[in-house]
Amino acid sequence: MRQFFVGIFAILGLSVMMLSSSVGLAYADKLVMFDSKRCPSCIKFKREMAKQYWKSALGKELPLSIVRSNSRRAMARYEDKVDPIIYTPTFVLLSNGEEVARTVGYSTKERFLAEIKRMRSHWNQ
């Protein structure tokens, strides 16, 4: 009987270790865009840049999530992790689940990529 319980605890311990390692992946660096439905710059970004970004090397290193800033349900996930969102689009760099840098607005692809790369390199120093 004792061996049975030792085996069960060993399996439970292995399961907890596997779960904790997979949860750790959720805290990798990522980029979150906070947008709003009628924001012209948000619409422009999604039309010009979003699909390209997701396919790019930078997009694979720093995945992008788009969150509706006027959705209480969506924003609840970020409530204690980011400073208040005043303007859209706001792009927030998260590391270990916490805000480390942000940029507001979108004008051109080139300017956006330069700003994201600057934020990333500044944070990784």
C-alpha cells in the first residue's frame, strides 16, 4: 500500500512540474495592442501591419495580442499589469507579465517597427 501512495505522489509531483513549466511560457515577452472599435489609427494598423507583423521574425520573437480597451472583460486580464490606457492604439511591451515599455499611436509601418525594436532593445540591455 505504501508503494502505491509513493507512486501516486511521484506522478502528482511530475504533473505539477510539467504544469509549472508550461505556465512559465505564458510569461515570455509579448506585445499587446490596446485598440478601440472606431479608432482610425487602430484600423490603419490592422489593415497595413498586423498580418505582416505576425509573420515577421520580430512577430515570432515578440508575439502581438490585440485587446479591445473598452471591453471590461478583456481589460480585466491586464488590470494590475499595465498602467491605464488613455489613447488608442497603445502598444505595451510585457515581460514576465508586467509592463516594461509602451508607445502610443500608429502612423507608418517603418515608424512602428523602429519604435518596437527600440523598446525591445532598450528593455533587453
